[in-house]
Amino acid sequence: MDKTSRLITQAAFDSLRKTKTRWVSKGFAMQAAPATFPSDKIGFCVIASKKTAKSAVERNRMRRRLKAVALEILPRHAVSGQDYMIVARKEAATLEADALKRDMIWCLKRLNLLKNGS
């Protein structure tokens, strides 16, 4: 059973942009807000702007890497009923996958959204 879902509605993006619940790590920034539509799934999106990399190829690589990390970490470690926005930073392209995973768990802990059993 899939525990994650992509955020596709504009309302979900707007609620995440307005939230003050944010933590920044070396490779990305993570924002969280209560889910716009009540569900037991974890909603998330990954954003990489032109500020992070001029090349679309690099931005897409960052998105793919962060999405893979999110799909591995969020279902096991994140509190459900929340929407998460992961905003790529320049270092996301060069950091190792293990470092990104550690950073994501660390961000969840700092946001008080880490599951108790994790």
C-alpha cells in the first residue's frame, strides 16, 4: 500500500508556502503543514528553482534525488496527516544519498514530525 501521494492542487502549495513550519539543512529546506485533505497518506512535493541551478538537467537531477530520498524516508519516519514541501538547495546535487537521508530525518526531528518509533 502506498503511504505517500504527490501534492497537485494549488491549495496545497499555497498552504505550504504560507506556513512558518520550516527547517533548513545543507541540501534542502523542508516545510510542513497539516494536510489540506484529511488522509492517512503523506503528501509531499519537491521543488528546485532556477536559483539553485541554471540548467534544467541539474534541477531535474536534484528533484529526482530528493524525491527518491523522500519516498524512502517519509513513509517510515514522518507523521502522517501532514503535507511536506522539500525545496532543493545547491548542495542537493553533490551530497551523497546517505547524507540527504540523514538530513531529512534530522529535519523531521527538528520540526517535531518524527514518528515516536523512529
